[in-house]
Amino acid sequence: MGQKKKITTKDIAKYANVSQSAVSMILNNKADVSFSDSTRQRVLQVAKDLGYEKKKKKSTPSESLSKVIVIMCPFLSNHYYTTLIHSITERAHDYGYVTFVAPTLRNPGTEQYYLDMLQHQVEVAGIVYLYPTSFLPEVNQMSKQLPIVNIGDKNDDISFDSIHISSVKPAYLVAEHLISLGHRKITYISTPISDVERSRSKRYEGLVKAYRDHGIGDNCVTLRSLSPGEYNLLSPNMLEYSSGFNLTKQILIEGTDSTAFVGYNDMVAFGILDALYEMKYKVPSDFSVCGFDNVPMAGMNRISLTTVEHSIEAKGREAIDIIVRIRDSKTKNEPRSFVTKLEFEPFIVKRKTTGKARV
């Protein structure tokens, strides 16, 4: 007689007509996630009827997984993330570790699936977050047992190790540069503004603050961003580029008194540049353009984007150094009485996409 098929969460999801990540969250009683009582009871009943047996957590991790560092990232189409991942991976290899990249496309359900796997199915050496988690209380709790490092915008609610940069600072630098060139009206183009992705709104705040501090006025910076609905319709491979391209074309068709565009990051700025070129405008004589991150493509001669450098590769190396220090202290049974909060100072890289404001 053949061996009885083992029931999985995928089977439960099929019969209960819900997603697999929803089944996982309900069966593991996840906090900060709400489902209706009828959905919860339906999943539990289907699991019981099918004879589902929850997988027992291994008491000892396998040797291969104990050498894996997981990198949680939103997507791989932005060269900021790929450069950061390469830096993390190279540094991990220096210590004898390997990396596993988990792109979530900023989908909370996908992120939750990975977190469930890391909490209940496998044990790894550590996690490096490259973007704000949608489950901060849960990740804060996980960090008490597992080395976790966050690389991103400063957030005082993070209770574990973090490497950050204030998004206000680089924006202030960009604004001061544009002010020095005579730009009195600028437009900031961003992907959707949200409470989780705070760096987007913080960069806008930095631009506004600089113009205010220099006594130019409060209405010098125009904010334009796509709605979440519009953003979700774009190709995952072109999200940020297309945001910059589409919004810039809309602005140019409508007409604008701005003389400079600032993209939320370099990928958005590349989209801005392409839209300007397609509409037959010259950069920087007609419009100046700035970005943030200083990804490798920004320095290419045909692009030569003015942007802000904030030590992408150094941040990746530091993240691994922190994880290794935490693991070494645990191996030696030494209590760790501190949390690392490391900040890198940004500086502006002036290139050919910025010039004197047109009269």
C-alpha cells in the first residue's frame, strides 16, 4: 500500500479557499494580523478534517542553514539593492557564511511567509532587512533570539541593531545645491507616500526645510507621487523608473514653473531624465535633475546624474560585521548589553544633470 500523502498548508489553502500565507498566519496564531472569525474557523476546521500535523521545530539546526544569512529586500530591479546585496554577500563570504535573498515585492503576505519559515521551520545565522518591515513588533521580538540588522531610514521604534541615514539630511543637501544654482521652484517626484516607507516623505520634508531655512518660502517644493493603485499596475522590473517617467511626462504636459526635478532615488531620476529627453528638453539648460543613492549607473558618462552618496557598500559590510559580533558573543556565552545604532553621513556628488536655473 502506498504511503499516505502528507497534508500541507497548500492543501488547506485550496480547500478553505484562502491564500497559503493566510493559512500559515492563522495556524501559527500570528499577532498583528486580523482575519474574520468565519475565515479563521474555516481554516482550522479544514486543517482538522484533512488531518494536518504541524511540523515540529528542529531542536538543532542543520549545519548548512546555520551558515546562512537571509537578506530581506523589496525587489532586485533597483541597483541600490543589488549593490547592497553584493556587498553583504562578499562580506559574509569573508566570515564563511553564505546569503539567501528573499525578495518580497513589498507584499506583507510574502514577508509574513518568510518570517513564519524562519521562526518555525528553519534556523539561520541572521537576517539583514533592506527596507522597513510591515511587522515591526514581531521582528523586534525575533531579534531577541536571532541577530537581525536593519539598513534603512532611522526609526526609533526599532529595538534591534540598525545602520541608518536620516533621509532629511541628503534631501537638505540636494536643496542647498539647487538653491545655489538659482532654482526657486522645484518638483519632487516619488513612489507612493506611505507610513511604512517613511524615507519618501522625509526627503520631501528635507527639501522643504532647506528652502524655508534659506528664506525662500514654503511653497517652493511641489510633491508629485503615484497612488498605490497606479503604482501596482506598473511592471515590477520598472516600478521606480516608470514612476519617474510617467509623472514627469504628466507634469510637462500640464505645464510647470519648476526649473528642477528631484527623484526619490536614482531609479526615479533615470525615469525623469528619459521623459525629459523624449519630450525634447535639454538637461540641465531647461531642467536640472537630482537623485539619491549614487548607484553605479549614475556615474556613467551618458547619464552623469547629480545624486547623494551614503556609503551603500560600507553599510552592507557593517551589517555582516554586526551579525558576526552578536554570534561570537553568544558562542562565548557573553551577555550583550548594547544595541548598535550606526549612522553614515551623506554627501552630494555634483555631476552634469544640474546647472544654473533658466531665467
